[in-house]
Amino acid sequence: MSNETQSCTVKFASGQNIPLELHKVRVVQKLFLHPIERRLKAMRDAGFNTFQLSTTDVFLDMLTDSGTNAMSDNQISAMLRADDAYAGSQSFARMHAAVKEVFGTEYVLPVHQGRAAENIISQAFIKKGDVIPMNYHFTTTKAHMEINGGRLFEIYTDEALKIKSDCPFKGNIDTNKLRALIKEYSPARIPFIRLEASTNLIGGQPFSIENMREVRRIADEHGIMVVLDASLIGENAYFVKQREAEFKNTSIKDILLVMCGLSDLIYFSSRKVSSTRGGAICTNRKDLYLKVRDLVVLFEGFVTYGGMSVREIEALAVGMYETTDETVISQSPSFIAHLATKLDQRGIPVILPPGALGCHIDCMGFLPHVPQAQYPAGALAAALFIVSGVRGMERGTISSVRDDKGNDVLADVELLRLAFPRRVFTLSQTEYVLDRVTWLHQNRSLVGGLKFVDEPAVLRFFMGRLDAVSDWPEKLMAKFRADFGDSL
Ligand code: F0G
């Protein structure tokens, strides 16, 4: 078998650059596209929350790439040789060797998933009144840091929240803001600076190594730790190779080592990075390792499995090596770029430049008539499911919180994320999404807002239930039937 790695986009004779599947599909799962009447009923039964849908009602599941990336033949076969042992498993030895080679870290602690790492890191390093600067938060990160008494500061650049930008690195930290923050709060109150690779909530946007080096310099000047959320590190490395001149001819493997070498502590959700399930905390610093190790034993399990199944640990090890393969990590960004570029050409507002994880639709631009208090991103997620069976994820005010007075903290951006788990969807499925989003845009005036009817206090977007503010879903369905006749 060849070890060559290639990017997934090729030039067709027409002159167009088209993403090409550089893999063959050998195991398949049957999908159903149900009639719109069933989709509307399913959406109502789910409380207008796409997290509450059953996959039996979903056609294309673009909710997330978390735990849903396609695994390789080599990953599946590795799972069969798993060494079940409470302690000292050889599966862990292989995981340790893989993480050490790919991230360059001596110490590796498995955990059951990314937020378990966040729990442990937050408990180990954050105390009440601490301040944590970062490029941008992730939902579970924020929840864990705040529960431990920390306060988050998002110190992104002016470009970060612009929907349409040509800035290649919208995930960069504004280093002037970082210096000002350290001056204001003093290094003693800053346990670490957090950098998130391919910044999830602002549209999968990468940071540059130039920026990371500057953050490292500032951290060193003040004796502050740098923590890297590496859940989407492969894609960030791919964008560095594509967009940062210095690394044009550097291998992904070497770029990963540079990024990890600039961090004191690295953690990740392996539901993303290695196309498995699980997660880990890694470091080269023994003092940091010892500080988190005992919490892993307390909350996760023994240090050679950390709440993961040994089968997943084997697959993770193989997946780590595959993260250095450009063919693997360019697949999702290539399809995202294809969809985002075509939507943009049709005048539909999407986050540009295209990033990692998914294509992100700007819902305030798409549904300008729906006020933010009526959750335009949640409304668009519901409407798209009704007209297509495509399940996306709301990443806007529903994913935010309420303030002390009970008012919604309005999100900076209202996004509908259409995730592209790696090597799961084909180009014709992508064209279907393009078609139905375009139709919905032409009929956007029919889409109305949502209101909460049942709202959990913590991470409300997962389990909350909402309702439409009017009968707009029925009107949308009637227009669909008028335009598409009997077709699904
Ligand atoms: N950090 C980032 C950047 C993430 O994207 C996620 C999860 C986590 C941490 C938490 O990891 O789910 O394994 O506990 N993101 C998923 C998503 C849920 O859909 O974007 P986890």
C-alpha cells in the first residue's frame, strides 16, 4: 500500500476544482429520505431541537463530526487485536507510542472524551477569580472553566467575527489584547492561555504558527502556560500548509510537531482528531503530568485506559498516524470549501474563508426578519431539516446562556453548522444540500422564529425544547409541496 499523501481537490477538464473522494466505500449504512410530512412531525416531536431527532428520521446527519468520522480499514482491523487489561495494556502502549510520535509528547493520559480533559485541566489549574485568555471558547470548555471559578476572555482579532473575510487566520489571538489583559490582571491570576485549533464556534477557523509563536513569547515573558485544544489540530495544520508561506513545503507531520512543541499542555477529543471516540491529555512536563494524573485516576479510570474501551484506544493509535496524512485531513475541508464557495456564489451568506468541521451559514444574514431573541440559527436548523432531512446544528444564542437577570446573552454570531464528518458524504449528497439550502433561501421569508418551552439550566441547547412562534413550519411545507410535487 502506498504511503503517499495527496490533497483531495483536483482540476477537471472544465477548469473547475472539484473535491474527489480518494477512498472507496466498502461498508455502507442505509439511509432514508422520508416525505416532508414525516420530517415536519419529527421536528415538532423533537421540540424544534435537532439534538432531539432520532437518526431514523434523518437523511444526512450533518449535526457534528464528533464520533461520526468514517474510520479506515486499518483502524477497524487494529480494534480486533485490542489487549483487554485493567492496567498495563499493550493497546495503551501503542497509543502512547503514536501520540508521542505525532505530537512529540512524553506523557499521555487517556480520558473518556474531550470534556473530561477539560474537567480535569480546569480542576487542576483554575481557582476562583482566575482569568483565562483564549482565541474563542467552546461550549463545554466554558462550562467547565466557569464551574471552577474561572472567567474567560476571548481576545480574537477584528477579523474573527466578520462573516465574509479574506483573512486566512481568523482563529488568531490579538496579541496586543493579550498583553493588555496580562497587565490588567497580572500573571498570577492567569493559570494558562488557551488556544483552540481550527476554532470551532467561529466557523472552524485556524490560527497561524506565526501567531502561536508570538503567544508563546508573551507567555514565556510572564511565566504563563500555553494550553492547546487539539481536537481539530489536523485541519489547522492543513490550513497552515495551505495559507502560511513559511510552511508551504513542510509536511503535515512536521507542522503538527511545531504546533505541539509550542504548547505546555495539549488535550483533545479523539471523537474528532483521530476519527474514534475518547480523548487525551498530553505534555512533556512531568510537573504538569503529575498534577493531572491523579485526577484521571479519580474521574476517568486507570491511566492506561482512562474510561476508553481498549478497542477505541487501538483505533486512536492508528488514527493519530493518519492525522499526518494530507489525504485524510484535507477531505473534510475540501468538501466544505466546495459547498461554501457555491453558496456564496448564489448570494447565500456563509462564513468565509471556508474552515474546518463544517460549512457555516450566517443566519442573521439568511433570516434578517427573525430577531435574535427568536433564535434565527435554531429556526434555520429546523427549517432546513423540514425541507431536506438534513440535520445541522444551531451555533448561536440557543447555544449561549442567560445572564444573572435571566436575559439571553445574545451570541456574537448566529450560525447553522453543516458538519462534514470525514469521508462520510459524497459529492451528490453535497449537491443535494446545496440545492435545498438554495431553495430555502429563495423562500426564506416563510421561516419564522422559535421560543423555549422547556429550558435546562446548563448547556440548554442539548436537551431544551422549543416551539415555532407561529404556523410558519406548515406554510413552509405547503410551499415545498407546491414546488416539488410528490418528490421527496
Ligand atoms: N473542544 C473542542 C474544540 C470541541 O469541538 C469539542 C467537541 C470539545 C472540546 C469537547 O469534546 O465532545 O469529546 O467532550 N465538539 C463537538 C462538536 C461536540 O460537535 O463540535 P467532547
